[in-house]
Amino acid sequence: MDFRFSVVVYLLILVLANSFDVVDSSDSFYVSRNTSLVSPGGVFELGFFSFGDRWYFGIWYKKIPKRTYVWVGNRDIPLYNSNATLEISGANIVLLDSNHRIIWDTGRGNEISPELVAELLANGNLVLRNKDPGDYLWQSFDNPTDTLLPDMKLRSSKVPNFGSRRYLASWKAPNDPAKGNFIFGMDGDKFPRILIMQGEEITKVYRSGGWNGIEFADLPLVFNSTNEDGESTFVYQDNDLYSIVTLTPDGVLNWLTWNQRSQEWTLRWTALLTYCDRYNHCGANSYCNAHTSPPTCNCITGFEPGTSRNVTGGCVRKTPVSCNCNRFSQLTKMKLPDTVDAKQYSPYELKTCRDMCVKDCHCTAYTVIVYQNGTSSSNCVTWSGDLLDLQNYAMAGQDLYIRLNGKTKNKSRLIIGLSLGATAAVIIIVILLVLCIWRRKQNQARATAMDEMQSNEDTFGAEETETLAMDIIQSNEDIFGAEETETLQLPPMDFGLILRATENFSDANEIGHGGFGTVYKGRLPSGQEIAVKRLSEVSRQGTVEFKTEVMLIANLQHINLVKLLGWSVHERERVLIYEYLENGSLQHHLFGGGQNSSDLNWQMRFEIIKGICHGLAYMQDGSRVMIVHRDLKPANILLDRNMIPKISDFGLARICSRSESKAVTTKPSGTYGYMSPEYAESGLYSAKSDIFSFGVMLLEIIWTKWNDGNWEETIEQAIQESSSFQKHQVRRCLEVGLLCVQQDAEDRPQMLSVVMMLLNEATDIPRPKLPGFYKAENYKDQSEIYSTSGSQW
């Protein structure tokens, strides 16, 4: 006998809305856009939705105006007609199309269970159960799509099974929930870690640090580890039901929470924030340091760049390691290597673990992992072969011991004695030479210091010259703390060295000029190329701005912020020394000169936009203090050889408290056209002022005609003809740009929200209001600072 109880689904628009939280096998009800299953508490809703002519059933947040889907049942097989049947057949929920063909089911076989209940729980979990509330036969939490909800489980197992379906798979596109190109889940029996993987070949894109019994290194998400059926299971813990972890179609993992006040999703954390987060970015036997600008790849001790002579291609041993070598190099604060070829011994102390590695001729490195699981147990882990996906952390991390080439101990005593005698003689000679050279340099340093002191007095006065460096140090301690100030290595540079590097500020080395002065290209004796900003005597960048730039840039270390190498004051000269960026300013590329805007394809422009976003997000939310730049414009966005954008010119920047919504300045400074209305008119500036300036730049990068109506016709022809042109990406950028240039600062998004909207295509973008306009009648020679009109949507 076939126990089949139909829940007929007519996809019609009903006048009255009906909602349920439990459906049993005797129920029949009509479901349309206005009827659904609603969880207890009303947080989640299950129903049908469509993209074009494709229909799906799934779960979303009921009270959030921006439709956010957390689960889709028939993601890979949509419906294409206006009616379907949802049935409890045997022990399964079955979705049938209008021809009574099975589109989707829960996959529980053909057993018969006449009294079943389908229920949407308060946490968003759709369950099929018997009358007993705790007896789940099937649940959506075991079959996630692209979103991890609180109380959802990830199971640790071996690739390629990757958790027996208990993993996240990205959407194919923002409007296509079919399985995309990326998956996210737990991997590893002995060494659990979180992975993002790509493609049919399951290529690793991201790997978290290891599990220590409480947390994953470098991962802020909280999990509770349990053991089920011999497998480790990790339950995502968060008391906020409006908190999700989602995998975007581009393979970016975001942790989001809903902000009820601003009515938008707030980005709390994202994977792949820097190049170092990408799996094995620096290659084998090399570690990535994300705390330099830009991030650098470094060979570990005892290794050198491979055949490519490029560290990013990996490193190889300088000399082979013999089986009896017992020397090791210690690396601290490390993300441990990938554990594919690792072995684990339990329990072992550090010395015993070292002995285990020495006895194994194939052992490359070792460490001891202490698990903080209530017992503080420790395991010895050893690696053989190449070490992959290493990274150096600023904080936390673990010690890693790398095996080095050992020295043989069977040297004859005669050879040792002769060697010691010869070495002693050489050391004595070297010491005498060093003392002579040191004394000579001390005398030269005193003379140079007196010259510099006299020169500085002409510019700043004796008292201010004497305290200039101390002011910088003291200011840094007040802002960033004494400990970080002690590590600041930014002393004044010898002005004579700058003269030689720029060939006495030769016109041939000039690479730019403006109201602040002139920028010259130079080369230090070490061969390093530099850019020297020589401030003119009438420069608008005065002493205060000069000090501000020295202090701020020295402490703001990010790949998308320009790196300051040093500074110098001599007589009436004030110079700032930066890293040299080969491709000049963004203004140069957009508005003429050399390589023009037609050479920037869409992919290059989109990467530039994202890079500026990351830099601003760091200034506003990533550093210890919030920085307002106040002069963002294409001329202050510099591009390196790889076209990575870097924000520059911090002379007008100000430090603001995150608790203050606005600060006041007596006179607006910056560039008209990029100033926010409230700043240009009233001198009020905040983080939202920089967001306005960013919006203007974003629109300039894409939109050459602001008032022609059809948005597609306003896109530069060079962008539309580019092979990398993505229509949906361009439209999102336009919408985000218009949000950023809203007349009212409160209508502009936070910078982290801008990053989320650009990187996560599944995120809804609020409809922008018509761009505002204002006239600056009080500014000389400025009849209109900024003006736009509405566009058709």
C-alpha cells in the first residue's frame, strides 16, 4: 500500500497570506508567494521563489527586507512551470513537477512511515521526523547549500569525500543557486582544518590554521567539537540567529551579521583578505609575511629560491640533508604547514619529538601541538618532504622547527686545533679593523649631526629641530602605544644621500608635480628605487602636515597603502621618501598621458576598485585608530608594477575616535569635486567623507557620462570591448558608487559594507536615492563643486 499524502502546490498569487511551522502527513495546503512555513519566533521562512522563469523552494530570513536565502532544496533542478506537488511519500519529502516527475527528494529510500511531520525549527533547520520531536529522519542542516547557520555541523573527513555532503557549495551566480565552482568544509581526520576548494579537481584555495581543541588558528568563528560515529564533528556556535557564514560565487568566505539599525549586513570577517591567505601563495619551503607592505615571500632557513630565482615559485635546500644531522632552526608565530604528509605521535614532549624527527631520515620539520581541550594534551607532529602553505602571523601562531644540514663530528683534533688558531688570529685582526672603522664613522656622524642640526634650525627653529624626532616618537606612543613605537624603524635619512639618489633633483628624474611640490625618482646605493616628494617653500603641506604624514604612514602597514621609507629636513628643504611605484597615479591612466584609460580592461579596473576598498576598510576599521584621509582622488592612488593600487598623500589625514560620528575643522582642505557636501559647506568630516570621495572615484573609473540616461550606454567603450567585461559586476559597481555619493552622510554605507557588496554578489544592494547636488557659493572661483542628476533604472 502506498502511503502518499499530497501537499499540492499551486504557484499562484493569493490574496490572503497563510503561514505554518509544522505540516504532517494528513495536511494539505496551498502555497504561493504569499503562503509559507514560518519558524517559531518568525525568524525563518520556507517557501517558493523564482529567478526569471526558474522556480525553487528554500529558506530565507523572514524579517529582513533584503531577501537572504540560507538553503535551497532543488538548487540544481529548478521548476519551469506554474505548479508542482510537494508530497510526503514513504519516508521522503518529494517535489514533483506538473508531469508528476520527481524533481527533488530527501533520498531516504522506499521505506514506509505513515505518520511523519515536516517542521521548520526556530534555528532555520527543516526536519522530517516522526511524531517524536527529537527523532529526525532527515534535516536540511545535513544538506547545506552555501550558508552556514548557528548549530549547523561540519564533519571532518578525508578528501575527496569532503564530509559526505556536509559541506557548503557556492552558488553558480548571484541569481543562480545551482552548485558553483567552490566548496567549503572540514578536512582531515587527525589534523582538522577548514578548506575552501575549487573546481572538479578540488584545488585548494584557502586553508585555515589547525585546531587546538578550542579554536582554529587565524579563524574568529567559534566551533564546538564533538565525536560522532568515529568522526570529528564541529558545530558552528553563535547566539545570534542573524549571523551567517556564506561562500560567494567567487569563492570568498564571509562572516556576516545583520545590523538592525542600518538595515544591512555587516561584514565581521572574510577569508582571503590578503595574498598570504591564498593556499601556498609563496610555494614550497617559503613563508608569507602579510605584515609587510606589500606582503613578502621568504625562504625558510637553509633554503634558497628555486630555478626561477623567484621566492614566490618556492624554495629548495641549499645543500642536501644527511640522515644523521641533528641541527634545527626555530620559526616562531607560524601557521603550520599543510598536514597531508604529516605524522602524529601522542603524547610527546618537545625533546622527545625532536628525537623522533632525528631518527627519521625523511623528517623535514617537527612541532608539538598542545590541545586546550580540558586535559591540555600534547601531540608530536612531524613533516616529510616539502613544507607547503606557510605563513608568519603577527600574533599567536606556533613554533616550527626546521631540519638543517648537520655538521659531522668526526673531525680530527689536529685539524680542529689548527682551525681554532687560525680563526683566533683572524678574529683579532677583524676586531681591530672594526674598531678603527667604527671610530671613524662616529666622528663623521657627529659632524653630520651638527650640520643637520644647524640646517633644521633655519627651517624649524632650534627648539623645534631639537624635538622634531621626539615629537614623532611621543605622538606615536600616544596614538599607538609605546610597545609598537619601539619597533618603528623610520629615522631621518641623510639629505646628502637623497641628493645623490636623485642626481641633485635632476629634471630628468622628475615624475610628477603639484601644489605640494615635486616628486623625483631616485636610486639608493643598494639599488632600491625610491620616490622622493620634495615639498616646495610655498607648499600647502606645512610642518604639521609633514609630521602627520611621517607618523601615520609609518604605522599604517597594508598592501593598499603606500609605504614611507624615510624623511629628511635640510635647511629649507623637507622631503619624504616612499617606495617607488612604477605605474604612477590612477589619474595618469584615467585622464591622459602615456598609457591611457583604453589600456585598462575591466578586470584591471575592478581589481583597482577592490584594492582601494581594502585600503580604506583597513584605515577605518582594521587599524587601532580610525583614519580619515580627507583628500582621496585618482591623483593620490598610485599603482605598482602589478597595478595594485596604494593610497598615498596622508598630509591632510586626521585621526578620529570611532565613537565620534563627525569631527569639525575650521577650513575645508582637499580637492573640490571629491569633497563631501557636509565637508565642503560646513567643515564637517568623518569616515563617511572618505566614502563620498571613494564613490566619486569609483564612478570616474567606470562612468564617463553621468547624465545620458541608459546606464549601459555610459560605460566606457574600452570596458565594454574588454574580454574580461562582466556586465553584472559593472552594474554593482555603479550602484555602490551611487550609494557612496549620497547627499546625506547617513545614507552612505560603511566601508566594510562596501567591500561586502562588491565581493559578495549574493548581497542585495539598497536602491540608491537620486544623487544630490549642492552649490558652494562661498568658495572663490567655485560656482559648483559637485553636481549630478538622476539616472534611469
